Amino acid sequence: MTSTSYSPVYPLAVSGRQIPRVLSIAGSDPSGGAGIQADLKSIAAQGGYGMAAITALTAQNTLGVSAVHVPPVEFLRQQLEAISTDIAIDAVKIGMLGDAAVIHEVRGWLEAVRPAVVVLDPVMVATSGDRLLRESAEKALRQLLPLADLITPNLPELAMLLGEPEAADWPSALDQGKRLAAECGNTVLVKGGHLAGSECPDALVNTSGLLRQDVIEVPGLRVETANSHGTGCSLSSAMATVQARTGDWEASLREVKPWLNEALTHSDTLEVGHGSGPVHHFHHHAGPGPGDFASALWKEATPELEAIYKLSFIDGLQSGSLPEAAFNYYLAQDAIYLNGYSRVLALAGALAPSEEEQLFWAKASQQCLEVESELHRNWLSTREASTVTGPVTKSYVDHLLASSASGSYAVVLAAILPCYWLYAEVGQQLHAAYVDAGAPTDHPYADWLKTYADEDFAAATRNAINFTDGAALAASEGERTAMVEAFAQSCRYETAFFDAPRLFA
């Protein structure tokens, strides 16, 4: 039986537009981290078209709020009417409202326009602790809650809405969320950001059957950062935007939460203010800065380095107990590998964008062939060693050639970098251990260990790292992904190459 795709007879309440038109009704933050400014950034970051009706003007920065001015409510009415009489609105996010008159105006507009998606962030207290809603307006705010599809209070605001003490733990927070959802007849997003500990869960709570279950919890880890200014604004406006696309609160939260987590993780790179700085709304569009990509590659290399240091080959090479047959096999395969490696280095030189890099890779290619000849002349020519290409050597060289066939200079550099970087790191450790042991002259591999201290190779390694990092800055996002994959695979081959003598010698 063939399946047929049908369009729904009854369309969803949400528009499902690829570019949702999202209106933020909130206060202004001149420092750009919260309020309208954060909302517009979040909406744009989620692929929406943002609009704004300003309810209040604040004088604030990352250190706190020093003044609040609420314009005449008639002007807010004019803003809302100007937008809704001309532009179809797919979702609305409501933030800071300031006083009861503003709340009544927004309530009347919602009842008249009936937007498909309404997210209400009951802004009552700023992250800095400054009060952003007059106490006389709290009753009016509670009356507004049932008009929202989703309410996103932080834990202090959740407690204030219920007239209760703030929840001290996650089960208590969920219980408060259930009671508020039951009272208002909508969905409440309970957020764990104010709780202590390394965990930072969020949960969608609805007791009226609108979700597949009363509580849908999405776990998460806390991001250790001092920069949380505007987190609630950013989350609520992002949820409104994504919900206009998905029509599914759980799917929306599972999309928005990782984005906000990364926005917090990358917040330090903005360097804004002296207090609680803003999150980085556009972290996913920003390319790496100088050194960032190299740092990311180092994280990929670290597990392989740890594995290399545990190999019997490395232990035997360091102590001098490594059987000569194993060392002979390693050098013979190294000579074969260097022959192929030199060709890939030459290709890197052909693709290099600058004369400096062309000369560097051309010289590196030549040195590979010279080292190969030196190995045969000084060690292998007088000892038994197979000249057959081993399986690890063949796989490693094939991987490098495949990376060079991509035609991407950045990907080629990422593939060849581990032979510099891991080799230099391992060599430094081996040489340091040899020196710490008193540099015994009877060590069978003493001459070999001494070569690891070559400063020229250390300088070449630093250049290779810098050139790779620079290539990543100029690369596309797709190329950077391919770079990480190529680098990680080469790191794994480096480990396998050091372990091959144990298996094949």
C-alpha cells in the first residue's frame, strides 16, 4: 500500500512561516543586553523578522538600572495599532510592562488582535535585583497571564506571581509551575537558572492536556559565567520565534535551549561592561577569532595524546627497553610515510595563498625527503627492516591524499598538522624524560631522542599551527567542519602509527 501525503484540513493556529514576523512589546535597554534590544537580536538569531513596541525607557547598563520612564500609554496604543493594522503578526513576546495602565492597554490589544502565539515574560525584577514592575501593577499582571500561551518566569517571579516564598529546589519549582499553569490554563516554562548546583534544567508544565505529558523536562548543565544580563528576555523572544515555525512547545524548547547555552558560553568574547554582561546572541554566525580554532583542535588532539603516552612503544622508547625489531619497523614505516607526506606538503604549498606559506610548505616537503634519506643511510641500511608498506601507513597516507584532493587549503593543513603537533608534543616529553634520567649514553635510542629537542622543528610546528588557524579564519563553516574531521582522523592515525610496531613488527 502506497502512502499519500495530505495537507491538514484544519490549519495549525501558527503560521509555520519560514521567516516569522515577531512583535516584542517590552522596555528598552540602552546598553543592548536586555529588553527590546535583546529581543530583536534573539528574533533575528532564530531567523525571524523582529518588530518592537516600547513600553518603557530605562537608564541601565550591566551594573544595574538607575531610572525608568514610562511614556504616555496613548503612545503605546499608537505603536501597537500602527503595527497591527499594516503587518500580519505571527507571534508576540511581552516583556517589561512597567505599570497597570500599560498592562491594561496591552491586554485590550491582545483581546482585539488575538495573535496566534503569545509568550509572556513577566518581567518584575532585573538580574541585578532592581525592581522593574510597580507593586501596584502586580494584580493587573496576574490578570494578563491567561491571555498568554506560554509564561516564562524566573524562580523569583514565579514565587511572586503565586504570592509564595521562592522555590529552594527543583521539585518545589515544578510544583509551583504546575499550580500557576492550572490557575492560568496555559503552559509555564519553569527555569532552573536560579538554583544552585551544576545542573540547569528547564521544564514545560501544563496541566490541561495541551502537552503530551504534564511536565516535559529538558536537562542541561549550568554555564559558569558572570554574563547573564538579558537571559530571560532572550529566551522568551527566541521561544516565540521558533514556536511560530514549529507549532510545538517541546520542539521549540529543545531548539532554543542549546542556542542559549552557547550564547552564554560565548558571552565572554563580547567584553561588554563591568558587571553582568550580555549573552552572545549571534555566536552561531560568528567565525573563530585568532587562536580559537587552534584551541578547538587541541581539544580534539588531547585524547589521542593521552592514548599515545600509554602505548608500550612509547614506554619502551623512553626507557630504552624497546626491542630493536620494533624500532626498525617504526623507522621503516616512517620513511615510507614521509615519502607520501612530502607530496601532500607540496600540494599544500601549491594551494597556499601567500608567498610566505608557499615557501614554508615547499621547504617542509623537501626536508621530508631529506629525513627519509637520512633514515635509510644512518640506521635502516645496516639493519633488517621490511620495506613493505604497512596497513596503518597506507591508511594514513591515503587519508592525507584524500584530504588534499578536496582542493581546500584549510582542510589539507588540518590533515597534515597532527604530524607536526602531536609528534612535537610526544618528542618533547620523551626528550625531557631522557634528560631527567641523566641523559644516559648507553641508551640505545639516545641519538634519536636528541633529535626531538631540535628548535627548528619546534619553530616549524608553531608556524604550522598558526597557518592552520589562519586558514580556518578565512574558511567557510563547512570547511571548518571538514577541517576538524580531517584533523581528528589524522590524530587517530598518529596513535595507530606509534602502536603499529606492537602489532606488525
